[in-house]
Amino acid sequence: MSEDKSKNDSPEMENADAAETPEEQNAQTWEEPVPELSETDKLKAELAAAQEKFLYLQAEYQNFRKRSARDISDVRAHAVVDTLTPFLSVADFLGMAQSAAEKSDNLDAIKQGLVMIIAQFDKALEEMSVRKFSAVGEKFDPELHDAVGREASDTVPDGVVIREWNCGYKIGEKLLRPARVLVSSGPVKAEEAPEAKE
């Protein structure tokens, strides 16, 4: 009897008792099945996700607009500073010239001061890649010149600039201001000459 008892208490028997049946194993791993969503529920979920994405993109766009406006404002402010800085010394020279003119009658000194101011002004323009161009002696070009009138000339051929009221300015190849010019109409014709009329 004691032998039978010892057989029952053997490790093999203990393992056999501990082993689970396949049904017990399936019962532990089996989970409640997820109910399948209806077509309406799927569409509602997609719509909610799309609305959330839309709101996110809208917020991003508003932030982008604000950043862009701020960046443009900063660029404008820097452009104004960069443009005006070279001309501050010109303004200083003009103030000195005015003081000198009020205290002195020395025209040579005043002329020399004006020459220095013009040189400083030209230097400031050059720093911004702006260059003057002269039109006298050039063939009239409506893209570069603004004709204020025509004048007969025996020495300057027809269509050539005789005089310049204002010089022109370019920045690179872009025209900033055309030169204002007087254009030759060529020699006086015989029928227009006062001697011919007499």
C-alpha cells in the first residue's frame, strides 16, 4: 500500500496533474471578439480623423502666415537701415557745408566742400550698386532716355542727345531713372531758316 502511495506521489504524476488540457489552454488565450464596426461607424471615424487633421493644418497655416508677415517686416526694416546708412555721412557733410557757408565767404572752400559731398554721395550709391550714366552724345534710346524736347543743331546729327537735364541711374541692368535729355533734330532745313523766308 505504501508502494502505491509512493507511486502516486512520484514527480511524473505531479507533472501530469499540473499539465493543462488543450481546452483549458484555449480558454486562457481566448479573448472576447471585437465587434466589427458598421460602415457608418467607419465613415464617422474617418470624418473625425479628417477634421482633426484639417484643424491641425489650419493652425499650422495660421502660424506660417504670422511667421511670414514677421519675416517680411524684419526684411523691410533691415533694407531701410542698409539703404540709409551710407547716406548718413552725406547728411553730415551737408550740415558741415551749411555751417561753413554761414560763417565764411570763402567760395573756394564752399566749392571744395560741395565736391566732397558729391563724391561721398556717389560712393554711397556705388555701395548699393547704383551707377549714374550720362546720355550726352549718345543716340536717343526711349528705354534709357526721357526726351524733354528737340533742338536743331548743325554739329549734332538728328536723334542724338545734345544736352542732359538730369543724368540717369541704373542698378545692375535695371533702370532706376531715365536721363532727361534734349535731342537734336539735325541741321535747320532751308525752308525753316529765317533767311529763306525773307
